[in-house]
Amino acid sequence: MSTRTKGSKKIASYSLLIMGLGYLSTIWYEGPIWGELLHGGFEAGLVGGLADWFAVTALFRHPLGLPIPRTALIPNNRKRITNALVSMLKNDWLSKESIQEKINHIAFTEKLIAFIKIQMQTISFRKSLIRLIKKMIHWIDVERLTPVIKKQIISTLSNVEMKKLIQLISSQLLNEKFDEKVLDHLLKKADSWLRQEQTVHRLGTVSMNLLNNIQADGMLQFALKSIQSLLSKERIGKIVQNLLLNIIQSLQIDGEPNRQALVSYIRKEIHGMGENEQLIEGVEKWKHQLLSKWKPDQTITESLQQLQQKTFNFVDDSDFMDHYLMPLLDRFLEMIQEDQNNIDLWMRKQIAEFVEDNHSKIGNLVQENLDKLDTETLVDMMENNVGKDLQWIRVNGAVCGFIIGIFLTGIQILVRLA
């Protein structure tokens, strides 16, 4: 029994005791009228107090332990009381309609956003959020991700159309004037090679061998022999070197016809790469061979581990919360607020469906909890919750009886005196 109920019960008992003592002390009193009035008041107060004591006690137990009929009302009617309580709870206080009406007036999104914004400013929330993100990063098993990423990479590369890729490369090469750059590069390399000392000797040797292998008759044969006798390998090599250098120098001049012809040829070949079926077929075959032999597992795993560590360090940085995460959360809350009506409707619908499916369980749960209590415990719980007010009924009965007794005794005295 609660302290407040015990205190009220003491006051009620004291009031009954006072009325009883007052009645006994004035029962044989003979004297002035005021003594008779007090006796009448104490007598009526005692009767009122005893009557209310009996009524209050009869609710919870038999008065004085006597099995008086129509007493111990709560223990004797436990089943009916609990059934009525459950029915009232299900059908009146927590009916589906009342719950739905209450839900319809709740701004879920507004309350949620306000709560989150308050929490976002607290240090504990920020630290907890950072810890959660870091744990999530550590929970990622990169080794299990490796086969998935490998499969996706190979699938993506396998589906690449080499024809389109080659066409894209050729277009990019032409846009960057790769034809002229290639020609200039080759001309520079040729010029550099021709200017080397050993090149003269090689050119002379090759040229002399060509002259020796030329089959000619008559005067032409005589002329060739004369040239061979007059020119050494070094001299003929020098002549060929100068000739080739002159050709190269002319090809390096913009607008020179031969240069333009070469550039046009190279450009045509580059442009035709995308339509060269043999080239495309060869590149496709090379691609599949490369992918079948490719073993990128270790590289992918190491890359993922590095990315994981960099992400962890990034999150652990002091600027991450204010510069990145908080703006992201603010934007997220703005998105929720922009769609507030739809979110609230969705939440109300989910709660309504939950209530519809589980409303009967409310009464069943209350019934189960009540059935678990023995009668004595249930009576004590009810007495603790309403006993305080009931004890004051006893006090009021004694006081009101006292006042009414004085009033009635006064009327008797007036009638007697008349």
C-alpha cells in the first residue's frame, strides 16, 4: 500500500476514533444544551463513519473477516470487473477510431525533423554518428567484395564494342591532328638517323650492293661499272644521305604537295580503322584473350583496402562532420520536409494498418496481465490507486454525520422546548 493511502487511512481511522471517544464521553452527560448537541453530533458522526468504513471495506474484503453477504465485492466479481475493464479499454478508451483520430492529428515528420535537428547540435550525437560510420566502414569485407567487382569489371569490358571504341579513338586522333604529328615524328627520327656517321657507311654498302646486282647489257653495263670505279662506298653513301635529307626536309614544309599526300593517306588509314573488319576482329580476339588470362584479384583487393583506409581517415578528420556530413544531413532533412505530406500519409497508413491488424491484441494483452495477478495482489493494486480517495469518504462521512447530528439534535431540543 502506498504511503499516501496509508496516511489517508490513518486520518480516516482517527476521525472514527474521535467520534467514538466523543460519543462515549458525552453519553452520560447531563447539563447545558451544548453538551447534548455535542453528544448528538458525535453519535451521528460515529454512525456515519462506521457506515462509510463498512462500505469502503466491503469493496475490497469482508468487514472484520465476517462473510457478510454483498461484501468483498471486487474479489467476488473479479471476472466481471476485468472483462468490463478490458471491454472499456478496447471499445472506448483505445478504440480503433479514437486511435486513428489521434494519429491523424500527429505531424510525424515535423516532430521527427525537430528532434533530429536538436540532436544534431549535441556532441554526443555527433560522436555517436562518427563512431557508427567508422564501424560500418570496418564492417566492409573487401575480400568478399573483390570477386563481385572483378566479375563486374570483366563483364563491363567484355561488353565493350571494340568497333565503337576504335571509331572513337580514330575520331579523337584526327581531332588532335595525330596524322601530322605521326608524320613529323617519323621525319624527325629519319632525319636524326640519316645524320649519324654509321648511316653513311650503311647507305653506301646497300647502294653498292644494289649496283652490283643490277643486270644490264651494253652501254648501261659499261656506265654502271664506270660509276662503281669512280665512286667509293662512302661517297655514294653520302650522295644517298643528302638526297634523303633533302626529301625529308621538303616533307617537313607545310603545304608541300608530297607532305599533303602523305598526311591525307595517313588520315584516310586512321579514319578507316573503325571499318576495318580484320582489325576489329583481331582486337576483339585480343581483348577476350587478355580478359581470360587477367588475374586482377590481388590488385582489386589492395585497391579496396587502400580506399577503405582513406575513407576511414577521411571520416576521422575533424572537418568531416561540419564540412561534409552536417550539410548532407541538412539536405536530407530538407528533402524530407519537402515531401512531408506524403511521408506523414505513409506513416499514418502504416500505423492504421498495424492497429487494424493488432487492435484485438491490446485487450488480450491486458487480459493476460490481469489474469497473471492473484486476487489479493489485484485488490491491493486497486486499493493503492483509489484507496486514498475512498479513505477520505470515511472522513467526510464522520464529519458530515457530526454536523448533521448537531443539526438534528438542535431540532429535537427546539421541539421539546416548544
